[in-house]
Amino acid sequence: VFCCLSLVTNMKIDQSKLGKYLPESPVNCKLFIDKLKSCDRQELHELLKSITIWHIETCVLYDWIDVLDLFDSILEEACIQSGTWMLNLDVLHFTTLLIEHSYSRYIYNSIEYLIILLQSSDLNIVCGVLSLLYVFSRRSNFITRLRIEKKQALIYRLGFLAETWGGRENGFDLVRCCSIQNSSNFPEYATNFHFPYAISSESISKQIDILNVHMVGSNASSVMEMILDEHKLSEDKQIKLFTNLRLV
């Protein structure tokens, strides 16, 4: 993951600010929570992988605080180190199901990690985060209630994801991208990377040009680090550059 960690504070849920606890959790909910808490990482992976539909009663999110804090630690690791992504995908998928079938969603406190994971080199992770954000936006006012800096960071990243990347102008639109089965059939220019930017302090424009960018580094993050060694970019330009670079 290429990221700026300036957004991150303490993500664990502060239980002292939650007020009095409301109803007692359903029995099947409590049993499943205890089971999750007793798992090691491999057991957790196997358990979450098996869950494709929600099988527990709708419950208050307070009941899941310990599980959400556990997931928060896993998301934190995903943001700061490389490794296998499967467990993190399972965590995102399960959290999406949980949010969809619970209430008091405002206590969820891992939004900064979700924002960072939108910059993952793995587009499966990006899709997992988008699915979770979609449930939040559809089922609650969680996103609209975010603090301004978090909301702005999220809007920036979603906006860059939604932008056109210039494929149609080169005869390579989204339909063609989805219809090509063999990577050898992609046009040669499809992996040429061009990124113009302006330096406001010097009132000049520059452009980053990398041909066959897929052959330059092991992944988008490594190429990004190489670019930043030579070009000084503001954080918002870095985010936009990486979003474009990852797609190419």
C-alpha cells in the first residue's frame, strides 16, 4: 500500500464514551463473537472465509466492539506492511455483512484505515473497501458525520477513482479493457504512463513519462517510490498519480 499515515490516530473504539449499554445481545450473536475472539489468525481466516451470507440476528454494533478492535489491528497491519491479502479481504467482507445487519454504526472507528486501503496496489482490496463504504452510505449517515479532514480525504480518493484515465481517446475504452482475455492483445501504449503536473511555487509545468511502466518495478507502490525520489508532489497530487499509476 502506498499511503500517507498522517490521517491515522488511535483507531480502537473508546468504550468510555459510549454511554450505557442497551439490550442484551442475542445468544447466537454472543456465541459467535466468543468464537471469533478465541481464534488465532489461521482459524479466523478459515472461519471468516466460510461466511458468505449473514446467519445471525440483527444486533447492536456495541456487541461487536472487541471483534471490531481485532479487525482494526489486522487493517493496521495491512496498511503498513506487505503480505498475503486474503485475511484482510475476509475481514472487509465480514465487516460489510456486519454493518449491513446491525445498528449504532456510528461507533465504527477504522475509517482511516479504509481510506488508506483505497490506495492499495491490489484492486480486490479497493473493491472490498468500496463495498463496505457503500453499505455505510446506504444504511446510515456515517459518512456525512465524519470529521471534515476524514471526509475530504475520502472524497479526494473516490473522486480520483471515478475520473477518466484517457483510454477512450487512444481507442482503448472500458469495454475493450473488459473484453480482452489475453494480455498480449493489449496495445503497446496501454502501459505507457504520462502524468502532467504544475509546480505553483515556480509557475512551471512538468510531466512524468514512463514507457512500459509494468516492467519498471515489482508493483505500483515500488514505481511510486521511484517517482517521488525525483519529483516533489503535494499529497493530493501523489494520491491522484498513484491512482492513475495503479490502473496502468
